[in-house]
Amino acid sequence: MDADRTRDGEHEEYEEYETAYEDGNTLGGPLSEIFAVDLTAAVGRCAGCGATGPLARLRVYDRAPGLVARCPDCSRVVLRLVRGPDTAWLDLQGAASLAIPLGGRG
């Protein structure tokens, strides 16, 4: 019986985590401080499942020290962004590619 309660409690905690995300538009402000273009319109490809779509489609979790963006199809981490006072760390290991629209710049 105790094992069942533990499993149920873990399952409820996981479900709460799974629904506690925001969409990838959350990345717009923080990434605009680093890049001169709006990256929420950039099209990325997940290194895990190969799904493609705009960064705005990612599921962004902000309960970590920074932002963690996951693929909405396979839940793999695509992007991590952590900011310090003078430095930003951007990890794109989970992105196989990122096509960034430059808005007609030559």
C-alpha cells in the first residue's frame, strides 16, 4: 500500500511538472538581449525526434536556474539559457539545426 501511495504521489508531481510550462514566446525577451533578431520565429529541428518548428512552439520551463525549452513532440531538452550579471550561457545541444530569419538583411 505504501508503495502505491509513493507511485501516485510521484505521478501527481510529474503531471504538475508536465503542465507547468509556458510556450516558446517566453524566450523572446531573454534571447533579444543576446541576439539582434527575434529568435522565436527561427525554425529549429529537434536532435532527438527530428521535429521542426518555430522556437515559439517549444515548451519553456522557468523553475530551474534559467530557462529550459523542451520539444513539444518528444520532450527532449532543445535549449537551455542561464543568465548571470555579466554573462549568458546558451546550450543548443538538443537542436540539430536552427534556421534564423534575418528579415531581408543582405
